[in-house]
Amino acid sequence: MVSDETLPSVLDIQRILEVLPHRYPFLMVDRMEDVVRGESAVGIKNVSINEPYFQGHFPGAPVMPGVLMVEAMAQTAGILVIETLGREMEGKLVYFMSVEGARFRRPVRPGDRMRIHVQKRHARRLVWKFDGVCKVDGEVVAEATYTAMIVDEVS
């Protein structure tokens, strides 16, 4: 594990792009805050009307799909894992192994700033389990527990 002393607790979009292989339109994290390596972090997603999924979900009443909120939780956790394990993990893929107890409390709409709180439950080097909670204006909008594995390449 990497020492907390050498790494910032806030990560900007440039660092996120170094860490994750995801790119527009599937990058769901704009910024990371309160990063405590090996434990927890908060991802920020600024939800814009320009998101491509709003064209069809739903015309006239745009709502962020729940599966994309879960994806945002996973990406936030993935950034935390890679920052924890070190630079040799940058660009690796993080695959879902399971999603449990997903709940969606209220719609997320254009203009919302979603704060994605992730907390590690447990980890073995390449397999990590997290609790995730998405909030808008301090109100829980989605939550889930999920497990993911880091892999070298698509198989």
C-alpha cells in the first residue's frame, strides 16, 4: 500500500484520467475528495443536461439511470483502489463481481451534483468489497454494496 503522506486527499480530473481507463461518455466521476487510501473516498459527479443518456431517459423528464449511479459508485471505488495499491495499477480494468442491496431513493436530474461516498468493507489484494451511497444536497439518492476485481486485460 502507498503511504497517505505522499498523496493528496483531493484528485482532479487529470489524475482521474490517469487512473481509470474510462472515457467520455462513460466516465462517471469528475473529482475525488476526502480520499483516505485503503478506506474511503467521495467522488463528485456533476450531472449535466449534455449527458448522452438524457436524450432517451426520458425525453421531457430527464433522469439519470440507476445503473449509472451504481457505475459511478464502482468508478469511485476503483479510483480509491488504484490510488491505494500504487501507480503500477493505473489503467487496469475493474470488473463487477456482485451488486447487492441496490436501492434508488429519488431521481437524479440535470443540474444535480452527486456526491458518491464509498467505504471499504474488506479487501484482498485484487478483490475489494464496498458500501456505496450517492447523495444530492445531503439526501441519499442511491445505495448499494458491491464487489469488484482488478484485472490486467479483457479476456
